[in-house]
Amino acid sequence: MKLKFAAVGAFALILTACAQQEEPTPVYTQPSYDKSGSPSCPGGYDLATTEAGQTVCNPVGQ
């Protein structure tokens, strides 16, 4: 009987761990703007636009 409860508990633990995984949210940095209003990003980042229309600096490796 104890083995049956242990198996059910392990199965429930595995299901709980798998169900809580979420897709990671990308982390962006804000660009710096010069006097004319042109955005620029530091080295290792590219200028990008999010789905919401925001201008952000996206890491190059993505």
C-alpha cells in the first residue's frame, strides 16, 4: 500500500513540475537617444521593435 501511495505521489509531483513551465519573457534594455532623437544601442545589442511598438535594444544572440 505504501508503494502505491509513493508512486501516486511521484506521478503527481512530476505532473505539477511539468505544468508550471512558462515560456521565458525576453529581457530588453532601453536605447539611448542623441540630440536629434535617433536611438542607439550599446555593443552586443541590436535595435528592435516589440509587438507593442516600443523601440528596445535586443541582445545579439537571440
